Amino acid sequence: MQSDNNRNMIIAIVLSVVVLFGWQFFIAGPQLEQAQKRAALEQAAQAPATDASLATPAADGSTPAAAAATGATGTFADRAAALAASPQRLKIDTPSLSGSINLTGARLDDLQLKQYTETVDPNSPIITLLIPSGAPGGYYAETGWVPAAGGTAATPSETTVWSVEGDAQTLTVATPVTLKWDNGAGLIFRRTISVDDNYLFTVAQSVENTGSGDVALYPFSRIVRQGKPHVQNFFVQHEGPLGVLGSNNLVSKKYDDVVNDKQIDVSSTTGGWVGITDKYWATAVLSVPGAPLNARFSATPSGAQNIFQTSFVETTPVLVPAGGTAENKTYLFAGAKREGVIASYEKTYGFDRLELLIDWGWLHFLTKPMFFLLQFLYGILGNFGLAILAVTVIVKGLFFPLANRSYASMAAMRRVQPEMKSIQERFKDDRPAQQQAMMELYKKEKINPLSGCWPILIQIPVFFSLYTVIFISLEMRHAPFFGWIVDLAAPDPTNIFTLFGLIPWNPVALPVVGGLLHLGVWPVIMGITMWVQMKLNPPPPDPTQAMIFNWMPIIFTFMLGTFPAGLVIYWAWNNLLSVTQQWFIMKRHGAEVDLLGNIVASFKRKPKVQEKPAGGKAS
């Protein structure tokens, strides 16, 4: 019995040793080795994250050979030639977009906006947003991978030719497409691209590791633009590279600023997006909210032009285990800057302040409400021009109390005109005494001599916010009014200097003065209404002030000649309402308002005042 117990004890010990060593060899050992490898990879990947993860590929290719292979700037005569040189493409067809994805590099470099044309003519070409590299104005978006520092994994480049996986040969709203590339060294890259009804692409990248070792990769996204486009360089709106990068807030750079700085890095930010904006269109690459990023704005000389790039790299590496798969997701906005669409993306996906793709300006607290009010009225009236007229009436109503006091003060000035002229005669040779007497008169009658300026001053912020809305908002582009105004966002197309088209010449092309020689019907109407309003006001006692007031309608007429027609219509309508309002208020306060007489008197020649001869009387 004792021997049986000893035998059982020995067997148990042997089995325990076998189990222990088996567990160590087959399970614990490999797990420890795997953990050590993973820790080493994480350490190697995290250490250079601040600097190396900014190293996205160069805008024109990572090597000169690669740049030549993909078409460096100036390689192709036009967009059509560039498309013909890269026939391996995957078609894009949605209700809002048409174009193609270049299978060489898997770039989105051919995109047109179906719902927008270049001019008000509906048969004019649709807007082209993205253009292949090497064509004039090359402009494209790209995602990819950057190996960790010291990593030798071959990643896709701009020369990589991808294949289409699956049956989908056209990217539509209902059919995403998947691209595939095998690096031949154990890594299989896939890129699934989907798109919505409007302008948002979702790019899901995955890496399958069939090798024996783990791999660390950084995902990157970028927008590249070859050459500086035409920009209006107007302070109301930013055009150029921009982004929202966590606590760094909005980063907006003019093209020339990026050229001067060459490279602008924004490190260690949490979530955000970068892109390039035009007046009405924009492209932007967007990270998943909360992803740690490093971003870069750069300009690289290439021949006679610069290549602009906005990019970001996620600073947390994607670890692809041996025998496993890892994924990463980013987004691309490429399309029209429609406020409602952008707001919906911000709400649905949590993108950080994507609304800043639209530059609402310094007075955004007025500009955005003005935009929404115009949108609301447009929904009722069906015409943005009528909406502008309705907004003017609403603004006049809001400022009525202040305007009422202002016009009442002007009525008082009109009543005391005889006394003012008497003071001017009594103290014509003593200006200080004349001004003192005037001040006493103003105080006695409770008159504010600057009251005539208030109706203009109080509408300047409203005017500026409305101007911003008309200038920047896509909704106002090609919006018609009535008659010859077919685009409220463009200047009045008529010109009195060509006798409204009867004289076949273009005075605007003249050097120096050409910019002043575009004067349409609506600017002239605006100038006339402003001049009539001036005639309701009592003339300033100071001759210099009187001269300035007399010239103001002419100056404003020429100044607004090249402004958007919608703004000029607003100003003219506002003047007409002001004249009506002022006439009634002044009549109610007992002031004699001879508007017609004042206008007629303006065209009469004033008799010359003969000077007294020395030591004698005037003849």
C-alpha cells in the first residue's frame, strides 16, 4: 500500500513538472515574449512621436523619382491630359459629386460639384474642385501610413498601384469601394472608401499582418495644392490653409504667410481637422474626435510655384500584431460650404468647430443671426432679394426709437435755421464767438448737432454683417432678384460708362481709374436716394462739413459700384425708408420740410458775394 502511495506521489510530481514546463514553454513563454516585443514596439514608436510623426510624405512625392513618376507640377497641359495619363481609375457618382479615384496612389484627385456651375448660365461647366497632380492647379487628398522610427515595413506610396477588391467598380452612396495592396513582405493594406449624399468621405484603412513580427505604423492624412489659386485677398474672408486643432483653436494662414514660414508645425493636439478653403468650396481631412495629432502647414518650392500642404499624423501608433489586423478611420470633406450641411456633420460626427470652414468674420455674433434671418425670410418669400428688403424693414423697426430721437433733433435744427444764420452774420469775423453762440443755441433748444450722423452710424454694423453674409455665403451665390440682377452676390452688371452696353468698350480695363468706371443702375439709384436724404437735413453750419456732406453721395455711389448688387439694393431701399420716416417725423415736430424746394435750390447758381473795396462800400 505504501509503495502504491509512493508511486502515485511520483506520478503526480512528474505530471506537475510536465504541466508546469508545458505551460511555461507553450503558453507563458510565448505570451511573455509577445508582451516584450509589444513593449519594445511601443517604446520605439512613442519616443519619436513628437518629431517623426510629423514626417508625412512630401507634397510632390517622397523622392524625386516618385515625383516624376506621378507627374510633378507643370507636367500636363490641362486636367484632361492628366486624367488620360492615369487611366486606372475608379469612378465616383453621387447626387452631389462626380469624378474618380486614381488607383495609382489611391488618391482622390478628380472631383466635380454637380449642383454648381461656373456662371449663372445653367449650361456653363460645373465646378471642378480637385485636379490630378501635374495638371495646372493640381489639388488632391490622400491618406496613408508612416512607419515608426527605425521601421522597415514597406508602406503604400504615391506610386503604388492598388487593385479593386470586390464587385463594386463605382463609388456611390450605396456602394462603398475597397482597394487592396500587398507589399509582398507580409503586410496587406486595404482602404475602404464610402461617401454620403453630400460631401463627406469616410476612409477606413486596415492592415493585415501575415508575417511573424508585430509592426507599428502611424496613419496620416493630407491635402495638397500645387500653386497658389486666385484669391480676392479681402479682409472679410479667409482663403487658404486652415484648421481647428484642439486647444490651439483656429489656425488660419494666408498662402503668402505659409510661403514665408515654409513650415508651421502644431504638435500634441487632441482631435481636429486641417484643410484648404476657397470662397465657396473647401477640402479638409478630419480625424476621429479625440485622436492625438501632430499637424503641419507647409509650402515647398517647385519650379515657378509653391506646393501647399496641410496634413496631420496621429501620434498614437497603430500596432499590427503578427497574424492579426489593425484598423484606422479618418474623414474627408470635399465640396461646397453649405452651412446646413457643415452643421449637420459637426453634430452627427462630433467634428470640432467644423463651422469655421465658413468665415463668419469679426462680427459673427451679428453675421450668423443675419444669415439665419435671411434664410428664414427666403423660405417665406422665395427670393433672396425680397428677403433683403424684408430684413431692411425689420432693422428699421428695431432702430426706430433711436432714429426717432435723431430725426426729432434734426427737425429742431431745421426750426432754428434763421437764428443760426443770424449768429453766422453777427460773428462772421469771429469764429470762436460764432461757435460759442452756436453751442449756447444748441443747449437752449436741446439739439444734438451730430444727430444727422446717427442714422448712418447705427446701421454700419448691420451693413457690414449683411455685406459679409452676401459676400461669403454660398446660398447667396447666383441668387437672382428681378430684371437685370441675376446674381445678388455679384456687382450690378450694367454700366453707365458704356451707355448700358451701347458702346462696345470696357472702361474697367483702363489703368489707375478703371476700377472706378463700373457704375451700374442700382449704385446710381442708391446715390440718388442718399443725396435726397441729405437734402432733408439742415446744412451744417461749418463750410467744410457742408462740403463733405455734399460729396458723400457721390463718393458712396462710386465706392459701391463694384459691391455685390444685393448690398447696394439694401442700401438704396434703406435710404428710401429713411427718407419717408424722416419726412413724417420732422413734419410731426413742426419743422418745415420743403424737400422739392431744397432739391431745386441745389441746381441754382448761387450769386457771387462781392468783396468790399479797401476804404469803400461794396457796389
